[in-house]
Amino acid sequence: MLFCKNVNMKILTFGGTGFVGSNFVRYALSKGHDVLVYARNMNDYAKALQNAGANIIFSYDDHSKDVDCLVYFIGAMWTKDPKEFQYLQVKFPTEIGRKFFQVNSGKFVYISSIGVSENIDSKERPILEESPHGEGLKPNTLHGITKLEGEKSISKFPNYVILRFPIIYGPYSRILMWRIFMWLTSHGIGIKNDNMFSVVSTRNASKAIELACKYKSNDYFYITDKEPVNLTSLFSDAAKAINREIKSWFPFSVKLIEPFKSSHEMLKMAYDVLSRELVYSYKKAERELGYIPEDVRVETFKEMARYYKII
């Protein structure tokens, strides 16, 4: 167990204005950390983080040498351009890491995803993270393939942690899926499917990133909520959060996705998550990082409802 607590850090983020990044920045600021957010311009998302107390920077070279931890959030999901996947998930983080370790010996935290293991050989559930890095993984999407390639590149650095997140839910998401999910819930509509899979709240994800920054060794971890979910339980928890009742349940079969899964990365990943029932273990993170997920699902859905102006 190689972790420490109650240490204020200076943290540099790439992709800090995005969904997961902006939640982490706010969390880290609330814990007393000094957070630098690299941004290409001062857009509304950057301004909101600046107002929250973050330091927005437009060049990272001068700041890399005096931070304790660098967190790379940037990823590709919605594009269909293979070059963009390669650049954002492999080349750019590798370039940043090389520059970082020329002037710093701090921690490099690479945010990855379960996309690397969507086509995993193992039939065991929950999926454990005790195997050597990359063993048995054969991702079948551009997202997963380049994330795994990025992981392998980052793992050559002297001081790193790789965090693999499943589906993430929380406020500040610009993903249409979650807006539709909350809208359906607010209108008493639910989708029923009992296939189990892992998710993680932005609060638990942020907690894991903070712990990873303090970790004294190199490794990779799956980070999840305490319990897996299914679509039925997600809609039920969201309804509880906004004090609504699901009056109309619509059964959903994974077979409905199958004919369309090759049309987009997201559909292919959704099919894999549901059909393979991708449930992961966080026990290695608990043992090594001291990560203990909080039961905040209903509370987080309430935050999402406020963000989408549903309540």
C-alpha cells in the first residue's frame, strides 16, 4: 500500500475544461490543491473554472517544472478520423510526457477507459486488474486501440499511473446521452434492461485521480463505483434523485444495437458493455491507492438534474 494523505499539491491538467476534467478541477480546488488548467483559449468553460479558483494557462512549458502532478484527460470519442484518435490519445500525451520528465520527476496520470478491455479474453466477472499491463486485451474500436497504445507509451515513463474509467456520470457533461437520460427520467420514462455493467460518478473518479497523484509507484487501475448497475437501476436512482416516478418502462434488448454497432464507435462500445456485461473490480485500487468509492449515485443524479435545469 503506497499512498499518502493530506498533502496539498500543485496539479497541471490537460483537458481540464472537459466533462471529467472540469469535475476534477472543482474537486481538487475544494480539497485545497493549486490547479493549473491548460486551455487553447478563454472560452466559457475555462472562465467558469477560473471563477472557481483555477489558474488558466495557455502555454505549459514554463509550468511543467514546478508541479507535483500532471493529469492528461484529453481523449477522442466522437470523431471518425483515425489520425485524430492517434494524435489525441497517443502522440500528444507522449510528447507532453517527454517534455514533462525532462524537467520534473512528478507523477503523470493518464486517464484511460474500459475501451481498452471491451473485447477482453477473460470471461471472469468482475474483471480484475491483477494481470500484467495489456495482457489479454484486444480492443476492437479506434478509441480502445489508441487508448491502449497510449497506455503502453505512457508506461515507459519513470513515474506514472493509468486510470481506466467505465461510463462516467455527473454534472457538466455535454454528452447528449446524459441530457436525454435525465429528460426521459423527468418525464417518467425508463428503459428496462437487466444486463450488469460498471459505472463511476465524477466524484469517485475525481477522488481516484487525487489519490493517483499521490501514489508512490507505477501501475494501472480500474476505477468504478462500489456496485455495478443496469439500465433499470440507473433510471430508478435518477427518478429517486428528482422525486419522480417511472410510470412507463420500455424493455430494451441489446440485439437492437447489433445491426448498427459498426456505424459508430459509441454504438460498438455500448454493445460490448451491455452484451459482455463489463463489470470491473476496483479492489486493486482500494489496496494500492486507498480508493474507497462513496455511495453518491442519487446525489450525483440530483446535481445533474440541477445542471440540466430539470429541478
